Amino acid sequence: MQVDRLIVVGTGLMGGSLAAAAKRSGCAQIVIGVDPDRSREAQSLGLIDGAFQNLSELVDHLPPREGAQRLLVLATPVSRYASLVPAISALWEDLDPTLVTEMGSTKHALIEALSGLPDTPQASAMKLRFVPSHPLAGAETSGPQAAIETLFEGARILVSPLAESLPEAVANVESFWMSLGGIPTPLPLEDHDALLAVVSHLPHLISYALAGTIAQGPLGQAALSLHGGGLRDTTRIAGSSAELWADILLDNREELLALMPQWQITLGGMLRALESCDRALLVDALEPAATWRRQIV
Amino acid sequence: MQVDRLIVVGTGLMGGSLAAAAKRSGCAQIVIGVDPDRSREAQSLGLIDGAFQNLSELVDHLPPREGAQRLLVLATPVSRYASLVPAISALWEDLDPTLVTEMGSTKHALIEALSGLPDTPQASAMKLRFVPSHPLAGAETSGPQAAIETLFEGARILVSPLAESLPEAVANVESFWMSLGGIPTPLPLEDHDALLAVVSHLPHLISYALAGTIAQGPLGQAALSLHGGGLRDTTRIAGSSAELWADILLDNREELLALMPQWQITLGGMLRALESCDRALLVDALEPAATWRRQIV
């Protein structure tokens, strides 16, 4: 999809990467960043063409759309949705986007923010053109200086329309992500957070626990240099921002905590086999994991 | 180091990779494989020049050394050491190696096998030229067909001499690994297994538990395709052979189980913060892991 103006709200790692990818692919003519803290930095890095502190400042400088395609993307932490979603609805005529999406790693803050909107024509108009999505791509780094212009190439993009989203808007969001090399995959909005708890939030929690166990043990220092690819890969995402991930894990804590009984059963079975020195039991405990993992290429 | 004849006992992934790396680097003239099950396959893959079923068959065909360098490397599971080490000692004059090393992922089976040897001139001669080592490199695959000729490039090689090892033999083992691109690092033999529990065996156990939890949950099938790099990296080593890793984990079970109290404290702290929705506590729980991991480049 060709976009005349791409507005990225939040210009950290994800928003910055989106801006860079859109410029690189040539699918966006002008990329505008909105971020109180980091839009100037994103602009000086050449990720965006224009920088604004907030949506009010943006609309003061936004020319009339006049038939052009204008895509608005939320790339902030989901904790900002409670104020951002009402602000977009309130400024709907001024922002005048043809399409809105967001990249939140959980969706219930979005669902809450949308359901809390007053029943206005602006809110209804917004929901028609709002299609939540979520690229399953990221990095353990953060900030616009860490932006990766190829971040979405080959990445799965979960597309989770609202009940109100127009089919045309869904098709356009999918087309936009495909322009950046992503692979759009539909996922019902209400299934999103449970899936993410499994494929992202539990792996992060466990990776943090593994790195933390080593860091706080007597061999933490030695392990920094004396290790192989196994340690490096299993702990890579534990290098991610603790502040950012505390928010993500807390935001999806119910779905995440609901996985812990199965975790205890699985690890517990392995530990019992180790304690009782029962090789057959240990092989049986490890085998489902190995069989499952080998199906991922 | 230039080796006229490299004898690799055990021609699976590790032994096969060693053979391939030695041929590639040109540091070994002739590579001989000894393996009852897999030496023929390794030979047909071009990894080795000669294939024997066992050490007795090898010595029947081995020409006199006549001043040449002859390196013997054990690349079998450590469970075979109880019979292999006495066999090498008994065949010492016939094998006549200038240097012996092994690649075991734990060392206590080796220590036991060595200390159980009768006090013979052959056993004493062997210990002078025996220098245990351990490349911190591997893959989740197995068998000679999975051999990787660049496996040791840039890899740390733990070098853990016996009390009896000659300094010249230690230097030669280090030089051999450097010919294959490895980075030799000394580690006292008695510290080896505790370090490996931390940097390899705990990461494998936790990766198996993570993959197993997902595999056995209701979203296991969906997670196979809908995921990003975080899941892929944290579970990669869970695709390793369950049979092989059951042996390794059991072999080092005491050191591994000794890490579980710290594991419970670390994960437990994170879970308590999640349960009580305490953001500051969760950031404090995640931060040591992130700080530690960022020191690995």
C-alpha cells in the first residue's frame, strides 16, 4: 500500500524501525513522528521527516488530507492507550487518517480504552478505520538509535480487527505490512493476549529468571565469558529493558500467571526424574519439548 | 599444531565436526574414526579417511608412529569413559599417541575412570600426555551428517589439565584447538562441572521446560508458526536429542540440582511481584538479569 503521510506515535525501537522500514520500502512519502521525548532524536537520526511533541502540536501543523492516504500507527507502550485512544477520537476530524493501526504487545488495554469511549460520531468513525496489529518481531535493545529498518522482513504480523473494522481497512493494513516484508496472519482480537503470553511473555519471564539465577550465583562473572551459543541464545531477550518488560508482563499478568501451573508440572517432572536418577522418566519428560521444537524451522 | 594422524573416537556431531575442522584447516594429514555405529557413515560423508569399529581393530591396522605426531581425541558420550579410558591405557604401546584429549561435557566420569586405573607404567605414561578439554560449542542436531566444519571457530575451549599432564602436552592441545579457530581458556579440572551446570546444563533444562510447557498447553500448535525470534532463540536448544541430554543432565545432576534453590528464589521473586502487581518490585527482580546479560556481546 502507498501512504502519502505516515504518522508514527512513539518513536522508540518499534516506531523508529517502522519509520525506517516505511522509508526504505518507499511505501510512505512523508513520515511524521510524534513523541514528547524521542521525536527530535528520531528526526536527527533521519528516521522521520517531521517531529512533534504530541497530537495537538501535530494537528496544528497538519495540512488538509485532500484524498491522500494517511496512516496513523500507535507504537507506544500500551500503558499510554488510556489517554491516546480518547485523544485520537477527540481529534478525529483534524487528524483525518484513512487508516489507524497499533503495535501493542497486548490488546486488553486497547480494548478497555475503546470500550470506554463516549458514543460519539468521531469514535464510531475511528473504529471503522482502526485495525489492531502486532508484528512478532523485536530486539533486546530500545530507543530510536536501535531502530532496525529490516525488522519486519519475514516477520509474522498478527492482524486482529475490531468488530467494527471495515474489510477494506483490514485489507489495507495487511497490504501495508506486506510492503514492509511482513507476513500478515489473522488472529481474533480476544485470542491475542493468551497467545502472546505463550509465545513472548513466558519466554521473556523464563529468560530473565535464567539470566538472573546465573547473575546472582557465584559463577555469574565467569559465565559472562565462558559460555557457548546455548547460554547466549536462551538469555538474549533477558537483556531487554527491565522497565519496559515489567510493564508488558504486568499488563498481561493474568494470562501469564495462568501458564505457571503447566510450567510447574513440566519442570517438576524433569526435576523429579533427575532427583530419582530415572533415565527413562527423564527422556519421557524431555521428549515432548524436543519433538515440538523440531517442528520449528 | 600439525598432526600426522588424528584419531577421533566417536564420530557423531562433535567428533564428526572435529574431523571436518581438522581436515579443513589442514592441521591433520590423516583422520581416522573409531565408532561401532557411525564410523562408516562418517567415512562415506568424507569426514574421515579410515573407519574402525573399535580400538582393537584400529591397533591391528595402525602403522608404527616413527616420530610422527599422533593425536587421540575422545568424542563419545562420557558414559563410555568407564570402559574407554582403561582400554586406551591397556593398548597404550600399540596406540602410541603423542597427545590425548577428550571433549566431554562433564569431567567427573573421566576423573573416576582415571582414578580407577591400576597403577601401571602405561597408565602413568597416558596421564602425562592426557589433557582434558571441552569446546563450548555445539548444535541441537546430532550424528555425523550434522557435522559442522566451522563449529569451533571463535568458540571458547576449556582446557583442564590433569595434575600429571606435561606442560608441553597442555601447550600442544591449546595449539591444536587454535588451529581449528578455537580460543583456549584454562579452567581447573575440579571447577569444570560446576561451571558447565551454570552455562550449559541449566540453560538446557530450562529451555526444555519452556518448550515442554508450550508443547503441552492448548496453544502449542498455534505457537509453532505464530512466534518471533524470542521464542525461537529461547527454545532452540530444546530441539537437542532428549536421549543425549538425559545422559548429560543425569551425569551432572548434583551440580545442576544445586542450582535449583537460586532458581526458585529468582523466579519466585518475579512471580510474587507479578501476583502482587508491584511494578517497582518486578523491575528490581528483572534488572540484575538485564544488567548481567548486557555485558555479553
